Amino acid sequence: MDGNNQELSTTVQEAVSVDTLVQEHRSLDEKVTELSDRSFLTTDDHMELARLKKEKLRIKDRIAQLSSQRESA
């Protein structure tokens, strides 16, 4: 595989990764909203909500990192 094909392959893989991460982020956002809309949260619910929010943030940071790499390439 020559350099141009390898660069294209890497770009495509990064785009797929970003799209997958965006979908995961949206799914987590829906779960956070669903849990937040409950009138009462148990201790386990609060822990789950915190876990979901941390995972959303981790994914958001990864999306930003991949997008920044793509723009600087």
C-alpha cells in the first residue's frame, strides 16, 4: 500500500471512529436524560448517572481529539 492509500485508509478509519463515538455519545445522552427525568433516584441510580456522565465526557474528549488530528493533517 503506498503512502496516499495508507493516508486515505487512516482518514476513513478516523471518520468511522468519530461517527461511532458520536452515536455512543447520543445514546449515553438519552440514558442520562431518561434517568434524570425520574422523580426519585436511588443511590445506585445516582452512581449510574455519574458513571454515564463521565463516560459521555470521555467520549466527547476523544471526539475532539480525533477531530483536531483530522484538521491538522
